Amino acid sequence: MRATLRCVLTGSLAMALTACAVTETRSPPPLRPSMPGGTRVFLPDVLGTPVAILAPELPAGAIATAERARFEVTFSIDLRGAVVESLMQSTTRPDLADAMLAQHRQWVYAVATSAGGPCRVQRFRGVQTIDVQRVGDKLVADGVPARVVEVIGGMNAQTVQKGSVTVPNYRAVMGSIIYPRAAMLANVEGSLSMIVVFGTDGAVKDAYPVNLAYEPYGFAQSALRAVRRLKAEPPPPNDFSACVPVDFRLR
């Protein structure tokens, strides 16, 4: 058994590791997701803003009082915002580098911004700086958006209604989307966009939400189940990506 300091990360830009407690454990508990932001698609002004973060498990006393540990991670993301490759560029605490790098690989970044709108998604390479210090019995992380080094790809997907693909069952499918029970009980509304990829047989080959990987009410899951039933007729000659806006409104 060993003593560990368990902290839960909240917030997205001014990140604070709170609810810390020293516990005796036989093995470290699993990383748990923190879901900053609201129930609507979060469209930040800055590309490189993290939208989902996992807090690391650090040994008790790993960071001394008033000590500041800095970690700089170089990484790239895919069109879902997930980290696909990364390495520790520099750190003041090499002994904690592996733990912080593993934690950062679970982060999800915004691929769309307010300037481009929810249907323009971008991949990028960036550098994420994470400063962690102890304040009393808490660990505090000064979080900032990643510095985008290079935009390495993306697309400006047309909506199904305006694109060059015809989807006869669009209205029927969109009208069948089920309002998530958790959101209804909480009286919560939501808006999001889905990227839908039609294959050469006309069926949906892939689909994923924009900037909303871990929202807690089930909007993305409900929308995903529905849009997978869309069918393009006639089928496109090549895989075709389209943007499908989805609004959840209580009446």
C-alpha cells in the first residue's frame, strides 16, 4: 500500500486541481474525466483550447509547498480533437514527465472556433504548457490554450441541406431524434454539430460530434444514433463529408 494525493481537475482555462485528499491505495485509481464547459457546443475564440481534460494521479508530496513544476508537451490532434502523437519537450520535473504525458494524451481539443463556425474543423500541431504548484493542501494548475505551431489540415464541411449530396430521409431521421432523459429532467437545452461521412454505398461510414466529446447529458450520443441512419441517394462517387447541425429545444 502507498499514500497518494488524489485531485480532481475542474475548469478549462484557469484550471484548478481541487478536492485533494491523501489516501492509502494498493494501486492508483483510474483517471477520471473532467468535463468543463456547458451543454452547448463550446466554440472558443482561440484554436488550441482544451475542451476535455483528465487530472493526473500524483504521489503524496510529489510537489513541495510553493514549488512550481512546468511541463511543455508538443502534440498533434486529429479531426475529433484527440491527441494522436505527443512528447515531452521540456520539464522541471523529469520524474513526473511520464505521468503528465500519459494524462495529456487523454485531453481533447476544440477543432472549431467562433470565427470559423462549427462546420469548419481543423487539425493542428501545438505546444501545451502546464504549470502545477502546491497552494496549501491543494494543487493548482495554471492552464492556457495550447500554442498552435501549425495547422496541418481540416475541412469546411457543407451542411446536408446545402451540400452536393441528396439525403431523402433527412427530415424523417432528424425528426426522430430522442431528447436525452437526463437533459429533460435537468431542464437543459443543447446545440451541436455532427460531421457525417457518407460512403460510396450512400450509407453513413463515420460520424462524430464537433467540440463535444464528453458532454454529460447525452446530446451527442442521441444525435449520433440518429444521423447514422441517414442515407445519400444517389450514393456519392467518393466518400463525402457533411455537417449536420442538431438543436435540442424544450417546448
